Amino acid sequence: MVLRTSPQWHDQTVPAVPESVRLVRYTTALALTAFGVIPGSPIADAILLSVSELVSNAVRHAADCSPEIGVKLTVTGRCLTVAVADTHPTFPSLSEESMGSGLQTIFELAARHSGMVSVEPVPIGNGKTIFVSFPFG
């Protein structure tokens, strides 16, 4: 595992194994506190659930092609963006009719907090990054 944190970002690479979900949730909670997000607040809970769902999905659906998962939190102004990346070449469906329950939960959480969800290819090689942005503060 690689972990780096600053006042504006938190960057972590973990193995694509089920135990990583709990680890990422824990380190994300610590980073949120450092960013000034109140523990137990609705926005903190939404971010933690989103991170857990995204990492869980990467473990479940991408581990065969992606031995590691990248997780990054970035604070820009009063917006916190969660980015979870893997090297599996298949993109998840973002249509409401065909997306899985984990992504539906993430979309609902983002919408509830005036945030947004997007998927982009990784800059180099195969894979994708799922971004979830949450205004806070």
C-alpha cells in the first residue's frame, strides 16, 4: 500500500482485495477530518459510502485485470472529489436502467449533495477513473 496525504489531497494505492475496502474507508475518514469535514456529518457519510462502494466495485469487477486500485481525494475550493482508478478496460454503464446497485447508490448520494459522477479513461494505458464530486463547507 502507498499512502500520501497533504492539506489538499489524499492519494492511496491498494491491492484489489476485499480487505482494501475497509482500509480505504478508514484512511478516507482520517483525510476528511484533516480537510475539515465534520465526522459523522451527512456529507462525510456520503463520501465514505461512495468510496466504499467504488473500491468494492473495483475489487469485485476489475481485480482480474487490475491488481491495484488507486484512490485519490482532492479538495479544490469548497469541493471534494473522490477518484477511484483501475486498469480494467471495461467502463461501467452509467445509464439508469443498466447500472448496478452500487453505482446507483453513488449517483443518489452525489445528487442529494449537489454533486456529480463521471467516468474517464486513465491517461496512460487501459482502465478508467470514476470521479464523484461533492460540494462541502
